[in-house]
Amino acid sequence: METIKRAKEASKESLQQQAKRMNEKSDSNFPNLGVGDNVRIAVPEVDRCETDAQFIIACAMERTDDDVSELGTQNGVLKQLYARSQFSLCYQKLLNLEGNPFAETTLCSIVK
């Protein structure tokens, strides 16, 4: 009975270490995002026509504890929160939205 308990505890500890390694690897693959940084968001094909933009430029407005970010554009703040894997970081400062209050809007309405 004791060997089963020890095996369960060792298994649990091994899984926690594996989860920690996976998080560290994910963090190294995607750049850290700070408030005010510009990002490029790919627009899904279902949300756009052939003549609409394939990407939009947004600015990071806020970052939560769960590593998801609230993003804003010139036309409004996006309702959806975005994970780091859903956008790419722009290294040039193309958009500055500090101090501008905007209404919430959807990605589809911004593209149109």
C-alpha cells in the first residue's frame, strides 16, 4: 500500500515538473508584451471579404495575470482577450492609444 502512495506522489511531482518545463518553453517562444506595445493580429477568413485587410495593427491596453491581453485599435477596444500566441509583436511604434477612451467593438466590425 505504501509503495502505491509513493508511486502516486512521484507521478504527481513528475507531472508538475513537466508542466513547468512546458510553460517555460512556451514563454521563450513568444515575446513578452508590455502595455503600449504594438501587435499585428491576423483576421480570420470568415470575418473578412477578399478586399478587406488580412491583418490589423493594435496596441496593448492591459495585460491580465493569465497572460492574456486587451488590445485596442484606432476604431475601438476589442471585446475579446488575446493570448500571446494569437498575435505577433511589431517592433516599430505605429499606434499610440494612451489615454484615449474607446468603446468596445468586435474584430469583424473593425475590419469593415
